[in-house]
Amino acid sequence: MNASESDATQVTVTNRRAPFPAGFMRTISEGWAERPELVPPRREQADYAAARRAAVSAAFPGKRLVVPAGDAMVRSNDTDYPFRAHSAFSHLTGWASDAEPGSMLVFEPSEQGHEITLYFRERADRHTSEFYSDASIGEFWIGPRPALAGVAAELGVATAHIDGFRADAEDLVVGADAELTQFVSELRFVKDAYEIAQMRLAVDVTARGFDDIIAELPSAIAHRRGERVVEGVFHARARADGNEVGYSTIAASGPHACYLHWTRNDGVVAPGDLILIDAGVEVDSLYTADITRTLPVSGTFTPMQRRIYDTVLEAADAAFAVAKPGVRFRAVHEAAMEVIAARTAEWGLLPVTAQEALDADSGGQHRRYMVHGTSHHLGIDVHDCAQARREMYYDGEIQPGMIFTIEPGLYFQVDDLTVPEEYRGIGVRIEDDILMTDDGPVNLSAAIPRSADEVEAWVQRRERPALGA
């Protein structure tokens, strides 16, 4: 039925928009070509998502479960941040960069386990006032939105309009119920074949982003806020060949490299300094890489920069060497710390021996120069599985299919009086993304130069791949 003039006048009008005149009301719903309802093919990830839903169903018999996608968040007044669905929602539905805000995945208890329905707002067709009047969901404003039947076909899950969703006080809701939130987080520890392929893709696109940065280093050097030039170059790759950056890019040059989460990125990029770049591309499936490289801006490490860089690389390689199926996850960090303690003691930076520094109760002196951990799980979240139990995470065993980072570093603050002046203002981190297999660890980011010699040659080469390469 067409929207009549009397119906259309019920539309709420904001104080900055003039009322629609009568002629507009009579004609807006007419004169549109028929739009065929095509049934899209089933998505590659649909079967994997179904298996994940089955695991959740089996773990919570007789319970009504609700997994919200989340809502758009206001950035300023009537301007929202780009929407990204909750990771558990995307993991369990297979609906990723194109998921609809306000959607709900509901597990309704049944004799067979659960009836599972994906609720979201059906698209507003051209016969409704919403089509032209609502700037947040009207297709006249934001373009085509998904139809219930199409999403059901793509994802292999029953769909229904969000108006049919009703919350119950007994619902277990991801984000509100600790047990369910923990379970869906731990469900992501071991990646399936689809997830592994998406992680390889994310790493590949990220590698091209690092090549872009190196090619544009002269532009960064020339700009008063060169760190932002670096950030912008990487963001262009992330948007062109992926969905977004997986997290705020760290482009930390000179002494800024000693700040672990430097994201202001408003400093100069000066020849002679190092620039630490911690960046990852999130692909359309929402899986993200997380890679750090520390580059000599002028193309050559100074002797002190190289000493520190080589030590960090030694720590990374030591951590990689101990990572095997069945090994406790925390052993990866411990192996890196042994190297950091040994070298900082050798350089005379510690008030105790390396062995004393490694004592679990009275030690830790070396941690002044590396406060953060060496590894975290990685996947659809940059810090994946973060709501898991400690005994399953840090104290858990590494299993084939897990993907995690190895990222030791050394950071000597510019005003740190515990180290000689030649160390101050130097920060180095090397971070790689590791896939554990039955045969041992595979460095997914190994093709991105790692050794000091390789990095110097890389910076000096300055080749840039084309977008979409």
C-alpha cells in the first residue's frame, strides 16, 4: 500500500529539516522500477558458523540465549561511528562487515536443543515513509539494506523482523551473563579452516600496507606531522583492500616509540630515528592481523639501535622456539623474558643478576624496559578470547589451530636515568602472527622483513604495490 498524504504527515521532523510539502508526499512512493528479489548464494562461512552455534546450544541446554550485534554509537550529535558488530555475534552468525545494527541472535530452547533465529530490521521499501524520512535506516539516504529472505539464504539461519523480538528477564545475554560471555570467548581459541584462511588474508594485506609506508617515508619525513602521514598511508590500504584497520595504528617515531600505545601520531619522522609501527588490517570478515616492525627512518641502524633491535629479535626467536602443542601459553612469554633479562644484565642496566631478575617473587627488574606481555590470542578481535578464564588462557596449553602474537620489545624512555644516555629515546618492538599446527608454529608474517639486515634493505628499496594487488 502506498504511503498516503495523511499517513506521511505523521512522520516526526527534526528541528533542522523543513516539513515535506503535499506534492512530495503524493509522489515519493510512486514511479520506481520493480526491484527483483534475488536469492543470494550461501556464504562460505555459513557452515562454520552453524557448527559454532551448535557448540553453544549444547553447552546451555534449556536456556534462552541472546547474542546482540550491538547498536551504532554516536560520534557527535547525529553522526555515528562506523558500525562494527560484536565479535561474538559475527562469529556465531557469519555476518561481518555488512551486519545490521540492533540485530539479535536468539537461541530459543526446544526439544531438539534450540530453535535459532536472527532478528533484525527488515529493509524499508519505497512504500513506507521510513524509506525517505529516516536518515539512519532509510534506503533513500544510506542505500540498499538486507532483506530477511536474503540473509537467511546467505547465512543458513532463520530470520525474523526485530519487532518480533521480545526480551525475557531469564535470558542469558552475551555481555551481561558472565558464563555465556566466557564460553563464546573460549570458543574462539582454536580457529577453523575458514578463520585461518581469513587470518592469512589479513596478514597479506597488512604486509602490503607496510610496503606502502616505506614507499611514502620521504613524504612523512617532509611533513611536520609525519607520523600521521604514516597512519594515513596504512589506513588507505586497509580501506581499499580490507574493511578497516583492526585497531588504532601506532606510528611512533623517535622517543614516541617508548610509549607502548602511542596513537596520537602527531610527531615528526626524523632521519636518524627509529619509527615503530604497530598496525593491522581488518578484512571484511572482521578478522585482523596485528604486526609491528621497527624501521630506521634513514635506512640504516646506528650501532646502538642495532644492538637493541638484535636483542628484541633474539627474544622473539626464543619465544617462537618454545611454542609447541601442549606447551603452556605462558612459556612463550617466559622464554622471551629470559633473553631480555640476560641482555639488560649484561649491559649493566640491572641492579641484580639476570637470574635474580627472573625470580617470580623478588625479581622483575628487567620488566622496567618491557612492561607488556609477549603474546596474546588473535582473530576476530585483536586481543581475542579476552573474556576467557585465566586457566584456559595464560595457564592453558597451546593447541593446533590457535593463532597468537609474539611481540617482545625494549623501551628506554627519553628521561630514564637508570640507563646511559645513548640508550634513551630508543624503543623497539617486533611482532609476528603465529599459527600453531600439529607440526609446530608457523609464522604467518615471516615474509615481512624481520632481521636488521633485511629491514635496512627493505627501507632502502622503497617499492610500493598497487592497491588491490
